[in-house]
Amino acid sequence: MIPPEIANDLGAGHAFVDLVEDYLEMARSREVPAPVPPAIADVIATFDEPPPARGRPLDEVLDDVRRRVLPNAMWTPDPMHMGHQLSVPLPAAIWAETIVAALNPSHAVAELSAATTVIERRIVRWLADYAGFGPDAGGTFAIGATECTFSGLAAARARALPHAWEQGVQGGEAVVFVSEHAHYSVARAVSLLGLGAANAIRVPSDERFAMDPAALERLLDAERRTVVAVVGTSGSTAVGAFDDLAAIGRICADRGIWLHVDGAHGASALFQIFCVNFHVAFGDDAHCLFSERILVNGEHFII
Ligand SMILES: Cc1ncc(COP(=O)(O)O)c(C=O)c1O
């Protein structure tokens, strides 16, 4: 624990800002080579220690962060960074986190977060307008795409199986059709919602690794169980394949089936009004025609 007289010193904030600035400069300049990620066993060994018996001076703690945390972190701002899909935070976004931490709002109850709850709703409204959704569109911010998919499919389950909330779901009662190359979080959401991961049925893909709409149609025609949703992917994890959302959307609309789109990678392009016209870039109008709900995941945007 940091001693209260130091922890309560607001001037200590400068030391944190200095550390972040040093990190960003190091990572961007390339004068310091980015650390080669060590084996996870070495990282575990690095942090394998008992809890501190007493508080330590803040500068010692920050030194420790420089010594042990930075070399074991992923240096996303490095110009040669090519690992995984995380975006590089803008400095303004980093500093904004300090305001959120200082305000510590709880969005569980509006009276505990009046301003930030209203701001969230306002931003969702703006995003829905940018996306071309109608006045009934709504949404929420989520911590990541896994939560987005879980929430979207929970809503789809409530629509298709209204009894599920109170009474649960019978095994094999319902299915979800999923892009063959969908992220594993989709099957997890299906499982966590009590539908059974085996009932997340993968639709074969075409030569572009996108869901084959004709195959989807055949599967739906043959299906006798309740179809909770079809999950399309707008930018798949491994190859960045985009499902034909216009075709899939029409198939779902004709049958009254909920279409959920995992847009972890591609959907944010809807909001890049300054640099791309998404509808032209991806050649479809599916988002505007068929989507009504939006869940925003800020972590992943990489286009
Ligand atoms: C297409 C897709 N969907 C969902 C996820 C899960 O995202 P998150 O880690 O934000 O929950 C990922 C992660 O890489 C992804 O690529």
C-alpha cells in the first residue's frame, strides 16, 4: 500500500504522466528496441512474490513499473508493432482515463452518474444517426466484442424464447447460425445463454471465407428448431473476411430472424465519416437496412 500522505498528494500525478510520456516516447522513437515478449513462465516468475508487508514510496513503485511492467507489456505505439489487433491509444484518450477514475461514476444507477449516463446516451444517439439507424435505435457501450455479442444474443433469445429468462431453455430447443469463421466468443455466448455451444451451427463459407448466403438459406429451410439468431461477421479475426450482410440481412428479414453482426473490426468504419464512406467501401447497405441496435467496442478498431 502506498502511504496515505503520498497517495493523497495530487502532485504525485505528474510522476504518472512522466512515466506514460517516457513510455510513449521510447515506444515511438525506435531508439530503444521494443522488448521481445518473454515466455509467459518468465513473466509469472517475475511477479511471483508475497503481498508487500508495508507501504512503499511512490517513486519506488513507479520504478518497479518501469523495470517489470513496461518490458513485459505490448508496445502498441511502436511503428513496427504487428502483434494482434489492439489499437494504439491516442494520448488524449489516456489522459481522459484519469478523469473517469477521478469521477468514478456508476452507470448501474443513473443518479450515481447523471452526467456520464446522459453523455453515454447522447453519444449512442449520435453514433446511431451516423450509422443511418432510425429514431427507435438504441444501444450501450460495452467493454469488448465478447460482451457485445453476449448482450446482442441475450436480446435475441428474449425475442425468440420469451420464457427463457424465467424458466430456462430445454437442451436442443433452439439454435443460432454462425459464420464458419466467427470468433470463438460467439459459441461461448451461445453456451453461456444456456442454448448449448453445440447448437451454434456453423454455416459453410465461400471462397472468400465469408458466410455463403445460399448455404445459410438451405440450413434455415431444413431447420425445425427455433432459430434465435444468425450471427454474421463484419471483418473476421483471422483473414478479415466480410460476410455479405445485405444478402444475409434479406434472408433473415424474410424469415423474421434476428441478425446480429459481430463488427469488432469493421463496424467502426461506419463512423469514420472523415476518411471513408463505409457503404461505398464495402459495397453494401446492410447495416442501415437491417440493424437497429448498436453496441460499441472501442478496443479493436484497426482499419
Ligand atoms: C471478430 C471478433 N469478435 C470478437 C472478438 C472478441 O473481442 P473482445 O476481446 O473485445 O471481447 C474478437 C477478438 O479478437 C474478434 O476478432
